[in-house]
Amino acid sequence: MNTPENEIFRDSIGTINEEGQRAWLFPKKPSGPYYDKRKLVSYILLAFLIAAPFVKISGNQFLMFNVLERRFNIFGFPFWPQDFHLFVISMIIGVIFITLFTVGFGRIFCGWICPQTIFMEMVFRRIEYAIDGDRGKQIRLSKQPWNGEKIRKRLLKWFVFLIISFLIANVFLAYLIGSDKLIRYITEGPFKHVGTLIPLIIFTGLFYFVFAWFREQVCIIACPYGRLQGVLLDTKTVVVAYDHKRGEGSAGRKKFRKNEDRKTLGHGDCIDCFQCVHVCPTGIDIRNGTQLECVNCTACIDECDTIMDKVGYPKGLIRYASESNIENKTKFKLTARMKGYIAVLVILIGVLAGMLALRNDVEARVLRLPGQLYEHKENNIISNVFTYKLVNKTTEEIKNVSFKLRKYEGKIILVSAKDNFIVPEQGIAEGTLFIEINKNNLKGDKNKLMLEVYSGDQLIETTTVNFLGPRSFN
């Protein structure tokens, strides 16, 4: 099947040349109102990203994703393995929220919020502009032989990139193992914690590889979100779009000439200057329409508006708009699909809020010791043996912990522990206990008992166990 000539661009990506080799991009340094707003948003998010693992709320790290110990903190709320269902719901809410935004506003997350874009465009790319210069100077530097200037600039840039990658890796590690532990490892000396130093070196190498070499390929090739947007976008989705009706006219684009009546000749407002292409960080031509490589960074909007200003044409040839807006001048409104996502999102947020409100700071689990039934003791006493585990999700130790039976007269005997023990902060206390009840107080061979967990005189948790006794025959 033959490919239409105007769709050939979809058969390849801007970072691969005709020989199938990497085509290195040298985007022009962007400037303009949108870029200024992106810088502000990016620096706020960078500050948040760096500070989040070091900020604490009620003693809990604001954000932590300790996969190895299966402990997660989200906005100061600790999630233990026992809370995995809450963590899953939180992740689902995040996915639906991003999906909703994508349906409504395209890949705006990628251009404005994604850490990959923020670090690449607002940190590493700006350092590159400072050392190598703008697009033209970078191209010339790339083509020139390895003389003193090129070696000096390359070594300086690579060294700065490596240092920043190392700092990012440390922040990333703070999210994984906790900021307190990271600071302790640093003060004690990294060589005393080789098991952590090696992952740190690996992360540093990975970040350096991504930002120094792989770069925009992450968004184009590796990130699944770019593929996902092709399923989520429709004609009513607001994206960074080229107004082809205004730009092409009936006779297409044409270079700008002073005092030329372009409307009479049938030409549109696009003067074919290619500045929107040169400034694009993923190397696409936005005039070809919506493409998966577009991250909605708005660099082309700023550049096109600047050019339109210079030639005396109205701004907005490239702007935030939907296909329906360009074709039919329809305004943005909530679609049935967006309303559906909003409804699901509201329901899930309500469910999560309810679960968080009902969640206890202490979780108790008492289980029968495997392979054990019951023991018949003197004075008609029936004894069962159980194991217990108490999880303290708070940042303060729980003192004077004891167990009591509710509605049953009996005795609870702790093995290898005092009657009143301590559950450490954000820790676990576990052991074995015996429950002894007079046979006359039992109702059959299986009895459901309610155990109360106290800290001093304060009831902090309840749990149930099945108490076995001899089967009675009438």
C-alpha cells in the first residue's frame, strides 16, 4: 500500500536519519511568555522534587518509596505492606488523573510537569547553551575537529553533567531508602556502606546516560505515555496545534516578502521560516499535525508568535487548540468521556479518603500457631497458642502495650515478654501468647474471641481470633 506524500513523515522519527543512524538534535534556545511560565513552574517543581524526601510531616517523610522494605510515604501518610491496597488505589487515582488531563489537554504533563523534561530542558539544556552556545554555535562545534576549544568545552560540559547526575542520584536514593538513612550513610562515610554506594554509582551512570546522550529519545522511544496518548486523544482534545486553515490558505505556505498581497495570491500566514522546527526539542514539524513525539512544550508557540510579531501578522498561528476548534471554531467543553473519568476519579478519591479516615495507626494480627489445636489443663482449663504481630505506623513508640479479652473470662499469657511491652516507632513487635479459658465458658468447639490491644488504659486496636476447644456431644 502506497503512503500518501504528506504522511511520509509518520514513517520515521526526527532523531533518526535516512541511514538509520542517530540524528543529533540542536534545538534553538526558546524564549517567550510560555517559556517564562514553564521556567517558573519547573523551578517550583524542582524545588519540590529536591525537598520532598527531606521534609517531614508528623515525623513521616513527605514522599518515600522504599521498595525493598515495602514502606511508602505519600504526602506524609505512611503505607506499610498491610496498607498495600491503599497504595494501589492511590496509584490508580494518579493514573486516572493523568489520563483525564491527557483526554482534555493532550500531553501537557510531558511538557510542563514530567521530571525528564524539566531536568533535560531546564537544567542540562540550559547548561549546554551556557557552555556551547545556541543552535548555530552547537552545530559548528559539533562539525569542527577536536581542537583545544572543542575538547575544553566538551570536558567542562561532561563534568558538570556528571556532577548534576550524581546529585540527582542522591536525591533519588533519598526517596528509596529515606533521607535520614542517606544522611547517616554520608556522614559515616560511603565506603562503610558499599551496598548503597554501588547503586548510587549505577544511578549516577544511568542519569548521565539519559541526559547526556539518550536525551529526547526517552520521550520518543522509551516512554509508553507517548503511545498511550494516541489512544486517548480525539478531535476535541486541546493540544499544541498549528492552524493549517490560516497558515496554508488555498495556495499553501510561502516565504515572506514585503509589500506582497498574500491573501490575493491565496497564501496563508505561515512564511515557511522553519523556526518552529528549529526550536523543537524532539525535532518534529508541528505543521504536519499532532504527532506522538510532541510533548506540548510550547516552544514552537513562542517562536511562531515572535515571528508573527516581526512580520506584522496576528499571533496564534500555533496555539493551544483542538482539531474541532481549528476546523469548526467550536469552544472547549467537557465530553462524555471526560465526565466519565471525572466521576470515576471522584469516587476513588472518596473511597481512599474514607479508608484513610478509618485506618488505625496500629495494626494487630493474631494468628493460630500452625499445627497446634488446643491443650487441656488442670481445673478444666483449655489453652490455645497464638502468634501476634503489632505494627506501629506512627513516629512515636507505643508504651505499656497489653492484651485483654472482651466478653470472655480468661487469661492471656505472653511468652518471653512482660505483660506490658513496647512497640517501637515505625516498627513491629511480635511474639507468642497463650489464651486460657475455662471449658464451661466455651460455646462449642469453635469460639470467636475479640482481643483488645491497650496502651496503658487507652484502647488502640481490636482483632479477632478463633479459639478451639473440645467438641461437645449431647
